[in-house]
Amino acid sequence: MEIEAFVNHEAKTASTITIRGIFSLLMQSVDANDGDKSVISLGLGDPTIYTCFHTADVVQKVVIDTLQSGNFNGYAPTVGLLQTRRAIAEYLSRDLPYKLTSDDVFITSGCTQAIDVSVAMLAHPGTNILLPRPGFPIYDLCAAFRQVEVRHYDLLPERGWEVDLEAIESLADQNTIALVIINPGNPCGNVYSYNHLKKIAETAKKLGTVVIVDEVYGHLAFGSNPFVPMGVFGYDIPIITVGSLSKRWIVPGWRLGWFVTNDPCGTFRKPKVVERIKKYFDILGGPATFIQAAVPRIITETEEGFFRKTLDMLKHSSDVCCKEIQDIPCIFCPHKPDGSITMMVKLNLSLLDDISDDIDFCFKLAKEEAVIVLPGTAVGLKDWLRITFAVDPSALEEAMKRMKAFYKRHAKKW
Ligand SMILES: *Cc1c(COP(=O)(O)O)cnc(C)c1O
């Protein structure tokens, strides 16, 4: 294919939106403002800019020790160091009714690359993939690059952002390669109950499709539902689990993730499948060896107190966010977040005078108040907003105060 024909095909099939793309446009809009307000970003999901969201000291120390040992300056096997694969298998098996082995685990450059591997391994011409709406745009992009048709199913705000299972049944066909679930959820902050996950597994089984579950926010659950890994249904359906250190350990820049086949029945264990996965990893090369080598100690030596503190902070900041939102009439939160670091709120444009849609709202808010929130359009839901609440509480309160001032300035005069 000519390169231009290929690019045109991309343009027609890909959602050309990326969160980073919109984010940088919003930042430019702030730069154009003539006020002197400091920028507060509730836009990107990287809490490391706030000192209260800092990884555990022991985690940094382990990486330094590992680097200084001088033993990890060489290449690792492209699928990952054996001790790293084994440590992640043991870590994930803690919550499963069967044991994963190191052969089930492949080390990737963050969860992002594990997403790409998942789609690349399953894609072939004429296939389609079921993605949540609202969702995480990287899935749309990966699918478009592999020429896999994207079919969106809705998450239902009035049911705590549960999956619309009926929609899934009507969207799926014999060419469906996978159903993607994000739990705990970005952008909705959902944490699915055991029973809902069970229904998802039953639906996938009926349709004969693989489930790709994104558990990058695994264990970041602070509401009433505990985190249950999808892998508990591994005996019923083939499951690919993707995750990383990025969110739970607050080290998104370390680029350490995993692609895991939760597969006690051996669907992915066929020699041809294993060979194909390994070949693809030969192309990828894997993350830095010394970070990989630090993983076994990172997993065993991080204190429970660190995880508890993170959850307490997220619970607190999500409470602050939801409380302040109640004072801003033009936005409404249909479901308080139970996990992850983001939530969705609905815009009521009928209360606003000169705002045409979510994108207009976000650009004017950035320009006038130096507050960045992501338009819902970026995650597939027009006239909603995605708010990242993993933010220092005082900055969050200030951002909400400015949003309230913004509302007052733009409120419809009756
Ligand atoms: C942040 C995020 C990722 C990417 O994780 P990395 O480890 O930083 O690559 C993947 N999926 C979801 C839903 C995310 O929010």
C-alpha cells in the first residue's frame, strides 16, 4: 500500500483524538490568557506533580540498590527477566483461585505497551473489538493502527457505570476478537462487584470472545466494592490482564508494565500462539533491565501503610471534589467514584449562556481560570467532563472555586 493511502485509511478509521493532544491545546489556551493565575491541571492522570502523591521511599531505594549492584546493565530477555515475570505471577496469583506461572507473564513498557500487544496479538483482517464508552483512547488508536473495527458499548452512569451487557450481545459477532473492560475504571472511577464481573464473564463465554481487562488501577478501590481481578473467571473464559506499576506505586515514568495470560485452561498455551507472542516481544525489546530487576523487591518490600495512605488520599480528594461539585449548578456527578483517579461529570449546557459544548467549556475555562479539565469528547462522551481528582486537596479546592466563579460569569440570566 502507498504510504498516503495507508495514512488516509488511518484517518478514516482512527479516532484522531488523544488525551495528550487535547491537553496540550488546552495548555496553549492558558498561555494565551493575560491573567496571573497559576495553572491547576485536573486534566492528565499523572499525580506525581503533587508532593502528596509520592512513591514509597523504599521503592526508590530498591531501584538505586539494583542499579548500583552493576549487575543489570545488560539486555534482559525480550519477554522480561525471569525473576520479574515470576514476581508478578506470584503478586497476581494472591487474588486468584489458581496459580499463574512466569510463562504467563510478559514484561512491557508500561500498561500502554501491554494494550498494544493485546490488540496486535488478536488482530487480523475483518475483525472488530468491543470498547467501553466513555473509555481510554489508546485502545481506539491501537485498534485503528491494526485496522480492527472499533465497536463501542456504553457504560451506564445510572448503574454505577456498569457495562451495558445487552449492548455487548448485539454488537458482537463471529469476528469479534475481544471485549475490553477497564476496572477500576478510567474515566468513570467505577469498581465492579464480583457479581457484575461474573455476568461479564458469562456474556463473553456465550459470545466466545476473549476478555482484555485493564487493571492498571488494580487495588486502587476506596468505595464499597473491593477490587476483584477479572482473572478469577479464568476457568470460564480466556482472559488477558494488562497492568503496570504506574498507578498503584505512583511511578508512571518508570514504564514497567505487564501482559498476562490468565489462562488455566491453556487457550494461549498453544506453541504457535506462544511463538507469535515471543516474536513480537523480540521487536519491542522491553523496559530498562534495572527497573525490571527491582520489581521482586518492590512488590515484597512496599509497606501496606503506603497503599493505605494512597487510598486515604484518593478517598479524601474524591470527597472534596464531589462536595464542591454540588455547589456548581452546571455540572452534575451521577456516581461518586469508588476507585482509580478520575471521574465523569455531566454538563448542563442549558444553564450556561455562551458555551456551545464540552470543548468550548474546557477551552474557555482554561483561558479564563487557568484550570484544565478534559472535555468528555476526548473519552467518547460529548458534553461531559473528565476530572482527575488525584490532586493536592488545596489545589483541588482552588480549582473548584474557580470553576464556580466561571459558572457565575457564564450563567444564563433569566
Ligand atoms: C494510565 C493508564 C494506562 C497506561 O498505563 P502506563 O503504565 O502508564 O502505560 C492504561 N490504561 C488506563 C485505563 C490508564 O488510565
